[in-house]
Amino acid sequence: MEPNNNHEEIKNLLVENQRLLIENNQLLRKMRKSAIIGFVFRIIYLVIFMGVPIFVYFNYIEPNLATIKTKLDNFEQLTAESDFFKKISDSLNSKSQE
């Protein structure tokens, strides 16, 4: 065995090792970048998934419910004051019994 040949083999192994380390580092960086992007998109998805219904409720549904509630309260006051619907109901019931 020649000592020179052994040194060449070690040198080739070191060069191959360096190449594999660089390739491994590149793959790890890509994986980390992919994980960070996935995390960001997951957060954005959750914000949209949770935020859109809340936005729709407070901007569209809740004002309409408040309007409906006030109109219903006004209607209840009107019916309580006039007894109009009770008279109609009584007259319909009396006609149906005959």
C-alpha cells in the first residue's frame, strides 16, 4: 500500500463529505422555509375561518336583528294597546264554533 494512495482516498472522501454536507444544509433550509410558510398559511387560514363569520355577524346580521327586535317590540306594544288581534281571534273562534 502506498501512503500517497491512502491520502488521495481520504481527500476524495473529505470532498464527498463536504458535498453531502452542503446538499444536506440546502435541504434542511428548504424544509425549514416550507415549515414556516405552512405555519403562516395555517394562521392566515384560521384568522379567515374565525374572523369572517364574526365580521359578517357584527356588520350584517346584528344590525338587522336589532331592527327586527325594535319592530317586534313596537308590534307587541301595538297589539297590547289595541286588543285588535284578540277581538279578531275571538270573532274567528266564535264563527268556527257555530
